Amino acid sequence: MSNYKIKLSKIKAFAFDVDGVFTDGTVLATETGDLLRSHNAKDGFAVRKAIIQGFPVAIITGGASESIVKRFALIGMDRNDIYLKSNYKIPDFIDFCERHKLQPDEVLFMGDDIPDIGVLKLCGLATCPADAVSEVKEISEYISLYPGGKGCVRDVIEQTLKIHNKWNTDPETYSG
Ligand SMILES: [Mg+2]
């Protein structure tokens, strides 16, 4: 088994940046000051699967919109695992690990830009979307074939759950 696959087999949790990972990085500013982001349903489905299978999932974003909380709470994420306004991400990543009794090297992280580099260096498996900035690609152990907002989150969750024999394709398991 490759080093990458060995690391995947040790992963017990996931953490993700939002802009440029769950989204293509586009933020639409409305007249009321709200920011609108377009998410990919396939990514949301994979997050829900991971949580159902017992893998905690965290969001660590510099974003501040309550719509981010609503989006991820809707797919089953614990509110405490959603870190907004996280401009220096390492303390939030460590808080997530401690609350779930995880070692940092048991967590897969995906980020796309310079604010993610600290956590990428600390986590167990550093991953990024196909269109991450070059500084992030250089330190990532896995670069998804999919860009931000186009299935890169699903890509890493699906690979991890498959290696743990937990990518159950029975639709009944994931209804509700
Ligand atoms: Mg980002």
C-alpha cells in the first residue's frame, strides 16, 4: 500500500476550509451585506455520510456568515465543529482535535490558500483542491483532481470511507 493509502487508513476525522474548497471561491455580495456562496450537493452528501459513519467533520473558515452555519448544520454537522472568523486556524484545529479526543495526525484537512498552510502542516493528511494556490499544492500530500466547489470534498471523504469499508451505497442507510 502506498504511503498515501496508509495515511488514509489512519484517518478518523475531517476538517475543511470553506471558500475555494466547498465553493469555487466566488462570493456574491448582496445589497443587504449578506454574502452568498454556492455549494455542491455531492460534497454535502459525503459530509453527511462521514458523520453518520462516526467520522467527526469540522469547518474552519475565515468566513463569518450565519448561512455557513445553517448550511452545515442542515447536513448534520455539530455547531461546535463549525469555526467561523478563523483567521489563524491552528488553535481552532487543535480545539476540534481535543474535543473529539483525536491526535492531529488522525485528521485529514483540506484547504486551498495561504491561511490554511499552518493546519496543512499539522494535520495527518494534507489535501487540496486541483485549483489551490501553488504554496498549498507544494505542501499537500494529495491534490484532488477536482477543483473547489466541484467535488474535491467528496473525493477525499469517499476515498477515506472506502478504505475503511464504510462507503455504504445502500440508499436506505442515508435517508432522513
Ligand atoms: Mg479558502
